Amino acid sequence: MKILYWRMLVGAVVAVALISFLFVFQTEITSPRLAGIPYILWSSFLLTVLLVVMTYVGFRLFPYKEEQL
């Protein structure tokens, strides 16, 4: 069961990366602004937080852990 969750998580990370570079990080887009912060800054911050959370979940779900001696 862990392998299924692991593969789903890997697919989600790849999808987030592709979506972010194809649609979110387009050149010369500064609006909409959020509290005066340009779009590219706050959207990349949110994507970074999402990827960090997914990395932590991946660390917990990794199915090929070595046995402790």
C-alpha cells in the first residue's frame, strides 16, 4: 500500500512542477498583487511550501527503507 501512495505522491510532485513552470511562472506577470507583493513572489512561496510538505510526506512514506542495525 505504501508503494501506491509513494507513486501517487511522485506523480503529484511532477504535476506541480510542470504546472508551475508552464502556467504559473510566465514572464512579465506581476498582477494580481497580494498585500502589495507581486504575483510571482507569493505564488512561488506557496508552491515552495507545498513542495516542502510533499517532501516531508514522501520522507514518511518512502517504501524502500533500509533496516536499522
